[in-house]
Amino acid sequence: QKEWAIALHGGAGTISQDLPDSVKARYYAGLEEALRVGELVLRDGGTALDAVENVVNTLEDNPLFNAGRGAVFTAEGRHELDAAIMDGSTLAAGAVTGLTTVKNPVSLARIVMQESRHIFFSGVGAEEYADQTSVERVDNDYFHTQNRYEQWQRSQEQASAESTPMTMEKWIEDSKFG
Amino acid sequence: TVGAVALDSEGRLAAATSTGGMTNKQFGRVGDVPIIGSGTFANHVAAVSATGWGEQIMRNVSANTIANHMEFTGSSLEEAMNFVVTERLNPGDAGFIGVDSLGNISMQMNTAGMFRASLDADGNRTVMIWQDE
């Protein structure tokens, strides 16, 4: 039995092995930084909940990853964020979807879990709930990164080039996630 | 999408996931991340966070299935995650990270890559992007 353990991810999918070394280095550094955050919490006897929240906060703040700052664009050209957290020792859980102004969505999910009678808030309601908390708020533009913007523009151009109407299944099949 | 799972020194497990969703998403589409049991799950057996094609992860209630497979069949975390990755999902669908109540870690995907890292109290450390690295 290990005294403590932590794992993290920053998304999966088609990741080209031809990434420039400088870009690879930035990703590895981002993963190392987040891992270090979790290590410090757990090594000092902190809780698993604090570890996963702090690690995810670090990744949300890193523009390389599709969460928080660096999130992808919706079809309308804005950012909508989702997050969830779960405590395995109590089965308590919190989740939020469609957030547009909460800097670190996983922290709001934790407040939902610990301070509300409910588990899952969405969209306008989730934003209203956030108004009643002390979570940090930002303009939606805060999540903007040039790389994601260009990715979104390419996606828009591709969609407009399609002569036949896009079905939901086709739209999902040809999109990337992670 | 980003996520983390952890076991602390008191034996408690936790999982968290956060995402911006899918590029160019429409219709208020929501993926697996905030769906408890699909993209995020933790109980007394394991903590799991998922990333990938949200619709596929949801159809297979993937994170919960990994924990249930362990609890109901006696399989290890590695075996349970492999079951979902290879027998429930299709190639290219998703990746998962998990930790069990003994501190065993598994990180598996059927995509070309997954940004991932892990560490335990014994000093076992992994930082990887692609399948074979």
C-alpha cells in the first residue's frame, strides 16, 4: 500500500509526434508543474480533494490545455466551461456546466459539492450560484488564446465549406475533443 | 480536458475533471466531464478521470464502469481500465487516469496520445504524452 499517489491528465487525442521540441518542452513543463502541486499537498498530509482541486486549478490556468484559460471556442465564438469533482470517501459530488465567467470551474464544482444541497448546476443558474460564492470571476475574453482562436477559425471555414447540412452525428464524428 | 485523481495518507480517494469542451460546439452540447460516473468518479475502490470523445464515454458510463468492474469482479485497476479501453470503447475514443485504494495508478488510452503524469509516495514518477515513449 502506497502512502499517497496522484495522477493527472491534460487531454487525449491525436497529438502529432512532430511537435517542435520547444512546444513539447512546454507541455512536459506544464505536466511537471501540476504534478509538483499535487505532490506538495499529499506529501504534507493534505487531502486528496485538495490535491485534485489544486492540480486541476494549475492545469486550468495553463493556456496549453483545453480547460480554463486556453479553452476551445464554441460555434458562437465564446467559451463554455464544465467541471466536476467527487470525494470517494463520502460519495459527495459537485458539477457545473456552461460556465462563462468562472476562472476555475472545478473550484465552483467543489463549492457546489460542499455547500449546496445539490450536485449539478448548469448555465445561467450555475453563474447565479457562482454570484453567491467567492470564486474568482473573469470576463469571457480571459479564456481566449490565439492558438484556440485560429483553430476555431479553421473549424468555421471547414464547416462553411460543407455544402450539405451537418448532422449531429457527423459533426461529432469529425470533431476533436479531449 | 484536464483531470486529476489522488489517494491521500488517510486512504481517501478523489477525482476532478475540467474542460472547455469540443471546438465549435453547438446547441449547448455537454460532454462527459460534468456527468458523475461518466467522466469523473470516485468511491472507496478507485478514483477515475476521463478525456476524449464525450459521447462515447457517456454511453459506456466509463469511469463508474471501471470502478464497478474492480468491485464486482475482483479485477485490478489496470485490468478494469483495460476492459473499458479495449472492450467497451473503440480505438481513438478516450483516455483515463485512475488510482485505487492501495495507491496503484493506471493511465491508459486508445488514442494516439494523452498528456499525463503520475507520482506516488515511493517515488514512482511518470510524465508522458504518447503511447510508446
